Amino acid sequence: MSERRLPPVTQLAMTSLALIVAGGIYLASHIPNPVPLAPAIALLAASALLLATNLLLLARVSDFPWRHFFDVAKWALLAYTIIAGMIEYAFLRNHLKGGALVVLTLSLVVFAVHVPTLIGFTVARFYEPESAPGPA
Amino acid sequence: MHDVAVDAPTIATGHAPAAAPPEGADFEIVPRAGLPIIAVVLGLLIAGIAVNEEWPLTFLHVVGGAAWTIIDLFLGFVLGPIMGKLSIPARVELTKRLMPKMVLIMPTVVTVTLAAGWQLAVHLGTVQSSFDLHGWVVASYIVVGVMAIIALGLLEPANIAVLVELKKHRPNPQVIEKLMKRFIYTAGATGLMQVATLVIMTKLASG
């Protein structure tokens, strides 16, 4: 049995998701009072940095099965874009605006990119060149 | 700290030949027949948020939340332990029939519950920090947040990956075993979190 070392994509993605969830809870728990945006911005920035780190680390993996990654990730991206769009719609429907809207929208972007990345990675890491796909 | 990808041989190493999954499983990872139903449900959600009235929002939140809670509890505490004790061929057969439906049902149920719940809370004013039980509301954000991280980070990727593995001509039993174990453990964890959700939601409903 051969082993291929891979970056800690799952751990980084879960930490990134935890950071944007924490930012969302921080903002939501202060409604309707004005709240300093700095903690939420810091959490979002850290989350986005982890996303960038994850993509960079993955890009540096030699012989990573990118075709299999994108086969799954593109459909997951479509699904999670729809989910993020629904959440954004709820924000806009409630007249959310200003800095809070920007922070929450960018958080949704991180969410909608990171989850498909994680799904594509989990599928691609188990790809074995000798195993052909079955019937569609 | 690194993940380790296992390039295991495609034969059923460590298992009796009869325990190997069947070759080239014929099923859809995302059942296309279910997509129109999902579109209708999401359409109802958009309409419910747009009209912003108590009854449709309560209906969507309660129906979605009940389905989410029951599915998580059933998977975590009833079906999960049963699956863990099944033979590999039996587990594969169950997985091929159950998991594609979960790929459609769970994200939809979660989206409907959370979006309708948030809108309902805005409508009723329970998201306001002046609300008497604000601490309980924040606790519900935290419980849902933890469940979302577990579901999105571990459960959903494992679900998709096991289905892709089963689509191969010669699925690797070791990969399926590893992913199913992850699925069963995370389903149990979210099942436990659902108990906390029940406590919080019944407290909020009863005041």
C-alpha cells in the first residue's frame, strides 16, 4: 500500500468555516445595536487567509488528480452558490446594509468556495489511476 | 500535520472475496428525478421570505427543522449503529440507496430551516438583543454553527466521496470503510447536537 502525503486541507477548511461562523454569530447576537465591525472583519480575514493557504498548498501537490477534483467541485460550487444566494437574499430582504452586509456577503463567498474545495479534495484524494469510473 | 491519502490496491485486501463491493455500481450520485422537487421547495422558501408572514415562515421552519432533527437522530442513533454492524456488501447496498437521497435532502432541509427560521425570528423580533431569552437564541446560533461546521466539513464530503468510490468499476473496500466510519461518527455527533437544539427550541417556544 503506497501513501501520498497531502496538506491538511480538511483541518484548515473546518477552521476557516468556524471563523466565519463565529463572525456571523458575533454580528447576529448584537442586533439591532450598532456593533464594532473590527472583530468580524478580523475573523473574515483570517478565514479568507486559510482559504488562500489551502488553495496554495493544494496547488503545490505534485500529481494531484485535478480533473477528478474539478469534476466534483464544479457541481458542488453550483449547489453552494445557490445556497449562499438564498442566504444573501434573506439578508437583502431584511434591509441589511453597510459594513455588516459587506462582511456577511464576503463570508458567504468564502463559504461557497471552501466547501466545494473540501468536497472535491475528499473525492480526489482517494483517486487511484488504475480504477476506471463506472457507468454514469 | 498532514492528511495521508491511501493508494490502496483495488482488490478487497483484508476481506473475504464475498465481502468485496460489486463492480461498477449503477446509480446516480445526485438523483436527477429529485431536482424538480428541490426547486419547488426552494421556490416555496423564496415565496415565504418574500411574503414575510408568520404562518408560512412557521410552517417552513417547523417542517424543515423537524425533518432535519429526525433524520439526524435516526441516522446517528438508529441507522448508524445498524450500518456499523452490517456486512460490507449489505452496507454497500444500503449506502447506494440511502446516500444519493441524502445528498439532495440534507442541504435543502438545512437551508429551508435556517433561512425560514431567521426570517421568522426577524418577523417576531426574537433576534433583537433586548428579547428576554436572548441568551437562548445565541445558544441556538452556536449549536447550529457547530452542526454546520461538522456537516459541511466532514459529513457532506464523506457522503459524496463514498458515492464516487462506489461508482468505480472496482470500489476499494478500505476507502469505503474509512469514509463510512467518518459518516457514522459525524452523524452521531450531529445527532447529539440535535438534542441540544430540541432543548433550546422548546424553551424558546414555551417562553
